[in-house]
Amino acid sequence: MVFGCLTFLAVSTVSADQSAAMQSSAPAAAPAAAPAGAPAGAMTPVQRVNTTPKGELKNPYKDDDAAAVAAGSKAYFRAGCNGCHGGNGGGGMCPPLTNDTWVYGGDDDTLFRLVALGSDELQTKGYTRKGHENVVGPMPPMGAIVATDDDLWHILAFVRSNYHGAPECKFGCPPDPPEPK
């Protein structure tokens, strides 16, 4: 019996050592593929952020495209955005998404990165607050919850379709002109 146990331990140790050696020499795993049924070329939101230079993310969907907005509404609720931001983005325990206060900026690139990475990670990438809301809790990273980059673009089209702020601020308010000298 003792011999059998020692043999089992020896084989287990060799197997574990071989497995560790194989893992250390194996190439790094490729990024996870987008879920089944995702559009061709779809990635997770975090993969899209990690493969696209800052400033180059642009929403392919318009907020006046009824099909895109409907898909965005479904994805918004599926990801649970409504739990914090309300059913139409009007706010709740977190800031509204319908006014002209874009805390980090209102352009597509910034909003996509904010949702995918969350506000804490976004700040580590050099983004700073430009606006303030009464609710100042951090935005959690949703890049692992929103299934694909396509879903996130739809969500952002839905959010923009519910915008009720100043028209000139829909994609971020223009900077204030410099003060005269």
C-alpha cells in the first residue's frame, strides 16, 4: 500500500513538472474570440481598446438609426446599465447619461474606453475629469460584461438617442474660448 502511494505521488509530481514546463514554453494564448453569433470581426470591448490607438475609436452606428438604437437598448439592459443609470439613462444612483455633462469627454473614443475600462483604469491611461456630477462614484469596468465591441457601440448609440442636453454638447462641449488678455 505504501509503495502504491509513493508511486502515485512520484507520477503526479512528474506530471505536474512536465505540465509546468510545457506551459512555460508554450506561446502566449491568443485573445479570446468574440462570442458565437457576434458580427464578423467583433472583439471584446477591452480587446478593441487594446488594439486601437487613442482617439481612433468611432461609432459606426448613428443615434437616429432605429434598428441600432433598439439593439443598443437591448444590450444596455442585458449588461445591467439601467441598474445604475436608469432605464433611459436619466440617472439613478449614478450620473445621468442624458445631459451635457460628459465627465471625461463626450467623443466616441472616450466614451467607449470609459465603459470598457471603467473610470479608474481610464485615469491610468492619462484621461482626466473635465466635468462633474453630483454622483462621483467610479464607473466600473464593463468590458468583460458587454459581450462585444459591436454591442458597446449599439449601447452608445442608444445613450446618444436619449440625450437631452445642449445640442452643441451632444458629443462633448466645445472648449471655452481663451480669456482675452
